[in-house]
Amino acid sequence: MRTHEAGALHGDFDYSALRPGWLGVPEDVNTLLPQLWAQNVERADDGVLHIGGISVEALAAEFGTPAYVFDEDDFRARCRAWIEAFEGADVFYASKAFCSKAVLRAAAEEGLFVDVCTAGELAVALAAGLAPARLGLHGNNKSFAELRQAVEIGVGRIVADSFTEIERIEAIAAELGKRPNVMIRVNVGVEAHTHEFIATAHEDQKFGFSLAGGAAYDAARRVIQAEHLELLGLHSHIGSQIFDTAAFEISAARVARLHAKLQTDFSVQIPEMDLGGGFGMAYTSQDDPQPPADIAASLRKIVDEECTAAGIDVPRLSIEPGRSLIGPTMFTLYQVGTVKPVTLAGSAARLYVSVDGGISDNIRTALYDATYSATLASRSSDATPALARVVGKHCEAGDIVVKDEFLPADVAPGDLIAVPGTGAYCRSMGSNYNHVPRPPVVAVRNGEARVILARETVDDLLRLDVG
């Protein structure tokens, strides 16, 4: 291995032992991969990243860093793409991925329904002006108060997850003289090929009624026979960050067979089937998500075939695209604080680029071993690509934002770094670890930027500390 007089980072050494196989050395470290970024993000002639015509330097000056930057037009376009692909079906936005009044309102304006799973998410949806009938209530342990509120205001559907919930919903409905729509979450025994923590349909986990043991059938029977409940349909969800529809074929077949058996056994029509979703998005160059139209064509074919085989009419479909709606529409803007070259073996080294955020604004890398990309956002560079790790400011060795990425070797304190794909589960899973206030969310649309979630302050943290 040859050594460069300026140091190992400028030498001609083999990075392959230090980086994952999918991460290649870029020909131009300034290039943006389109699949990773919202549609209105571009690098200007001066090398500075812009979103909707506004430079990240201007955003940092006005709103500070770190900050989540949201391309509202991109989000709305994604909503419309899913609506068009699944024409005639109900498309749900998962508020757990990212919840704010502005985003839920935008989703509703584009024709989407909204999933909520807590009183807090429900409160945001109502505050955003959404009609209760366009909301669905999920969750494996809904409180009595949450269920009562849902029945009282007329939430469009309650996805039942236990026999206890069915009993509670029936009791509440009887007391209030209501007849809520109930769906049964069916654990179909299909495990999507994804991280075990987010593969939610295998048997040994907390969600749903098992098909194999007959619990799903019994749950549906109880709803059908309940005096004050309406069985809207069966619901299944097999995981998140899914890139193909192969697992849905097995899932749809099993749900269709149960659907047919219930209709036959109880002489009822069950109007709807919810296939869940959890479709993937691109975090790095290794990810290759399908467009909504292709997913829709494949799923409709699967459902048509399975319903024909089961001898039933195709019910109305509902779908939950998950992170693919909101995830790609945001990036997180950080400022570099320190840069530390660390020698790992011989002359091989990695740049540790410390930014002013970390696991308090993106815990997914530490929690799920998630992968992200990053780019130098405040300028372009002619420097050699250097293998880097973007880390946070928290007192944890696992405080890593981007595990492996090539950044210019001259990245320096004061530079701005942008991490794409942070719209889903970053702000919503954010924390105040080390008493760091959570960043704002800045929406950009039509050349204007506005705050839709304000930056927390130390005063906010102290206000809750009653001493």
C-alpha cells in the first residue's frame, strides 16, 4: 500500500475492508443520487444545496441547525401518485411515521385517509381539521379512554387487536348508542424479509389475532355477532421497508380464505380488505423501491387471483404505503463541529465527522442498524473522497447518524452536512437525550420556508421539570 505525504486519506489504499460492499467510491463526491432526495432538492452552480430555490445556507441562517427540511410539494406529489395508482381504494397515511398538523392536513387535502394509534396522534389529526370518518385507530393496547373517544366522535374504523378490545368497544358502543366500524387485525404468519423488529406478521409478536390458532376467525365471529359492532373487514400487515410484493401473495391468499369462510359461515358481506403496506424507500444506493403504479398493479393482480380462488367478490381495498410517503420528502441539515481522522489498521483511516445532532434526532441507526447517506451541503469540493462516519454530539459510542459514507477529505468544522430520507420515524422517535432540545421542521413550498414544528428550547425542558 502506498502512502501519500499528506496522510493516509490522500493515499492509494483499499477502502473495501472498512466499508460495506454496496458502497462504492464515487467518481464525483458532489453528485446527488436522485432516488435519495426529494424532487426539489438540487446542487446549484456554486455547489450549495438548494430546496425549492432556497439555499441550505439561508435555511441554516434563519432557522439554525440541526433542522429537518421538508419538501411539501414532493410530499403532495407522492400522495397523488399513490391515490392514482390505487384508484378506488382507500390510501392511508401513517401518522406514526411523522405527525404534525401541517402534514396531516396536506395528506387529507390530497385525498388520503390517516391512521392514528394514540390519543395524541388523534388530537393532532382533529386539530388539523380532519373529519373523524377519514381516520383509522390502530394499536395493540388502546386505552378505554382512547376507544371511547373514537366511538364517540365517529372514527371511520377501529382496528381491533385483542378480545379485550372487542369487549370494550362493544360496551362503549352500547352505552353511547353507536355502531362503529371494526376491522380485525389478522396475524397471517408471513414474515417479510426485513429487520426482525419491524417484521410484524410472524406468530411470536404482539400484534393481531393468529390465523393458525383460529383466534382471527373467533375475533371476527364475535364482531359479526355483536349487537353494536359492524365488521368492516380484515386487516393484515406483514412488515416495513418492503421492496417487493412476493410476501403479499401468501398474505392475501390467507386473508381471502378467511374472508370467504366468514361470509359463508355467517351469511354476511364483508366489504373491505386492508393489505397493510410498509413499502420501502431508498436510504442509500443499495435500495431500489418500486413505483406506486407497479406495486398497485402487482397487488391488484394478487388480490384478484386469490379472491377468485376463494370464490368471493373482490372487496374494496385499503392500503398503507407507510414511510414511502413521507420518508423521502425530508432531509436533516447539520453543521459540522469537529473532524477527526482515526487510523484503523496500518495506514487505513476513517474520518469521524461530528455534527450538532445525533441520536436525539435520528435514533434509527442505533436502534435498527439503519443505513443513511450524506452529502456536503454548503459547498462543492475537488478533494479526494474519504471514507467517513457522521456521528452525533451525545455521550454514547453508538451515537452514529451515518455509518459509512464518502465525503470530501477536506470536510471541515463549520460545513453543512445534509442527510436525506429522514422524514419517517426520525422526528417522531426523537428524544431529549442529554437534554438536547428537538430540532424544528421547516417546510419549503413555492420558494418560501416556514416552520411547521418549532424548535424546542431549554426553557421548554425546564418547564416540565417541576423540581
